[in-house]
Amino acid sequence: MAERATLARPYAEAAFVLAREEKALASWSDALAALAVIASHEAVRTIVSDPRTQSSEKVALLCDLVAQKVSVPTSFANFVRLLVENNRLPVAQAIADLFEERRRALEGRLRAEVVSAFPLDEAQRQKVAADLQEYFGKPVDVEVRVDPALIGGVKIVVGDDVIDASVAGKLARMAAALNV
């Protein structure tokens, strides 16, 4: 993972600089996220890795696919061209993730990963986001993931802070206390 981040970092930084210059952080964010999803598809990976396909065709295909999903920023095609020519499309997800980290830092927002034993409805998700915003004093972007192994409750990770209110976590703490 560190290698992916190392390869992706200069591209994420460049995208961030371009996005700020264009005053288009949101559209760059959307376009990078869409590119990451598209680049993960096997059919796209096959086409992009085929040496018989011209770089310009690869760039056009990727930009067209992204444009079908979201609004494409002005200089996005040039950015995609760099990724294709330098064989960096495999790290598109890492680029999107690093870009989002920079964007959240600039906007003073935090990212929270909420792992729940059961799916959360929108009202529950908003309640968790509001509670976390009150606790941390900053807006919080909440990403929810379901893990039935938690048995019940939630586990929340915000940066280095972990709030484990899951049944599995409580059972693990109880087992550790009993083994002392």
C-alpha cells in the first residue's frame, strides 16, 4: 500500500493544484472518484494495458466514460493523458483518496469510517455524522461499512481516534479483563 501511495502522491498533488487553480475542487473530486471506479474494471484494464491501442484512444475512452458519470473539469483530459502515458492508471484509487485527504484538510473536514453490524438508514447516518461533528468540532464525512462480525453496535475510526461500541469489541475487552 505504501508503494501505491508513493506512486500516487505526485499525481494527487498535481490534480489538487490544478483543481484549486480552476476553482473546481468538487468536480475534480467527482471525476477522480469516477476514474478510479472505471479504471478498476477488468475490461478497461485490458484495453489500457494493450500496447496496440494508441494512448490518445485510451485517453478518449477514459474521459468519455468519466463524462458519462460526472462533469469533467477543463484540464482533466491532460491529467488522464499523463496517467496513461506513465502507466499510473492502476493507482487511480490511491490518487483519488489522497486528493480527498487534501480537500478535506483544506476545507477543515474530517473523515469517519463507521463500521456497523447492520446497515444504517439515512437518519441513523445523519445522527452519527451530527454527533461526530459535535464531538470533534468539525464537519465530518461519514463512510459506512457493514461487518456482521461486530455482532451489534458500531466501531468508528476518525484519524487516530477509535470509538469501539460494538458487541465484539466489548466481548474482547471483557475476555482480556478476565484473562488478567
